[in-house]
Amino acid sequence: MANMVLTHTTNHTYSHPFPTVTLAYFLRYSSPKLNPFSTHVLSTDTIDSRLDPATGRLHTTRIHLKKSRMPAPVFKLLPASITGGGSAGEKATYVLETSVIDMREGWMRTESRNLNFMNVLSVVEKQDFRLPADAPRDAATTDVTTTLVYKSRLGERLRGGKKDQPPSPVDYPEQKEGRWMPGWMSGIGARGVQRSIESIASSKTQDQMGKSRP
């Protein structure tokens, strides 16, 4: 059972100058009034922000706490040690965001990744904002390329490098403690759960791209 990797890339042009677009990016979670699609964001904290005196580039690291969008059926299928505990739907997840912006050269690169559920599904979003090629500095448009990479680690976690063997109690303490039925996630069951997660990731990709825009 191989790991699943899905990659989606889109290109978009905003009808706004580069300074406006980059400011909107940093303010996109500041208030639901500014962004009605941000109601799922519970908090945003800046953990590092520094200006490189040599390059004039601003490096920022932020962490967002969001309501989890992992569907309820997935929570019911997976043990608490994988999902983080709790019942379906109401859980929160942390997202780490890093960004580098160069106002003089007219570009910004960002990367966001989930910090929860990484042993089930890893999601990395990369965005490249820049002035259109050969455009003047006061151009009224900004180009952005967004790449989303979904990686399902469920197969790797279940397989554990051992073919035709059930998960070891050492690797899965929840099984040792009796919270799993022996072999529950092996064979057809494991493949079924992975296919469900892969399908969910694929179907939600375009929606996530739209809502991530500033």
C-alpha cells in the first residue's frame, strides 16, 4: 500500500497592486468582517518577524489555530491517538505559516503546513506572489501561483515497513491498551480508510485553494 501524493497548481491574477495584495494576505485572518471565509480561524499569532538588513526582506513566521475540517466519518474510523482525541468535527488544528517578502523586487513566497494529523494527512500550501513580468512597479495587477501538496501517510504508518504483519503494540500503544481490535486497520480495512482520506483530500483541494486566497 503506497503513500498517496496529490499535487494541484493554479495560477491567478489579482486586479490589485502588489502592496495591496501582500497586505491583504497578512490581514486575511484578522477579522471575519474583512474576510467572511475566515470564520473557521480561531486565532493567529506571530512567533517571529525580522527584517534582513542586507536584503531588505521581511521574514515572518505565524501560527494559526483553525477549526478542523476533517470530516466526521474519518474521526469515527481512526483511533484517538491518530486524530488527537475528541469526537468528530469540533477539533482544532494548528497551521504553521512562513513567508518572505521583498518589496523592492516585488515578490512574496509563503508556505503553510498542518501540524496536527500529520500521521494521517499532510497538507502543504506554497504561494508565489509577484509583479507581472516586465510590469512597472506601480502595476495594478499581481500574479500568484498556488501549489497544494497532499500526502497521505496512513499507508506508511500502518505498514511500518513490515509486510503481512499486524501493527506492533510498540508502534501503536493504543492497540496494546485495548482501544483497537487486533488487525482492525490491516488488509482491506486499512486500504479502505486510506482511500476515503485520499478521496476527501482530492475533492476538497479546489475549495481550499479558493478560501486560502487573500
